[in-house]
Amino acid sequence: LQGIIQAYKSGITLQGNTTSLGRWDFSGSFFFSISAITTIGYGNLSPSTAVGRIFCIMFALFGIPLNLVLLNEIGQLMLLGVQHCACRLEEVFHWQNKASFLMKTCALVTGLLLFLLLPPLLFSDKEGWSYEEGFYYSFITLSTIGFGDYVIGMNPDRTYPSWYKNVISLWILFGMAWLALVIKFCINLLE
């Protein structure tokens, strides 16, 4: 087993079903599915059989558009929450433009914390990355660039909790919806 892990660290990948270092369990498969439909495509996992590739194509053909609908809905729910809070502030404190500005600022800061500033602390703990590496991974993932130089849950020397990849998969979905709202807001400011 030590020889397999050492070969894996050296960049040698094994074909077939010999070993997968636990990557195709439920959480690994869920994470692969999320990275496929969000078009992040880290490049560290891919189907190795013709049937697997055909399935992946069909999954992506349906999954990517459905994911875009889901991200749009999540983003709209986030926006509705911000607008609802702004309306409540206007009613309670009789603020007009201040409430809307305050809520947009709070949503931006909360999103920055939840999606870009706090996750690197988790990655530092679970992956052994520096804070800067975790921040880099967060941005590269949520912006769907997905270089693949940093991918969670792939270090064979570390033991990951069962919830880890599932939570990160949900973080990706909500984080992408938040980042899309921020980009949309920036585009509106520029126009």
C-alpha cells in the first residue's frame, strides 16, 4: 500500500479498478458530480471507460443547464432575503436609501466571510494548506477556473471526515450563486 501511495504522489495513476484511494465513495462521487455540472473541471478525476465517458457527457448535457437554473434560483433567494431585510429596516427605522445600501453591504461582507475568508481556515486545518493557498483555492473554485493545482480531499496522507466533501460541494453551489450576484452587481455599477 505504501508503494501505491508513493507512486500516486509521484504522479503515476493506475488504470482500472486497482485502487482509487477512496475517491469514488459517495462523497467523492458527489464532489465529482458538482465539479462536472459547475464546469469547474479540476482535472484530477475523470471517467476511464467508454461507458463512463458517455455517461459523463449525458450527465453534463442535462446537469449543466439544470445547475444554471439552480444557481439562478439560489441567487434570487439570496437577493430576496437581502431585499426583505432592507424593507424591514426601512419600515422600522424609516430609512430610505440607507437601508438598501446597508443590506447590500452586509450581504457583501457576509458573503466574503462565508465564501472567501473563512473557508481557507477549514482548508488549512483539513488539507494542511496555508491561508493564502486556501484563499486561492476558494477563488479559483468559485470562479469556476478550476486549475486543479489544489483540490480538496486528495492527500493520501490525510484522513478526511465523511462530511467534508459534501459540505464543500454545498459551499461551491452557494458560493457560486453569491459570486454571480456580486459580478452582476459590479456589471450594473459599470453600466
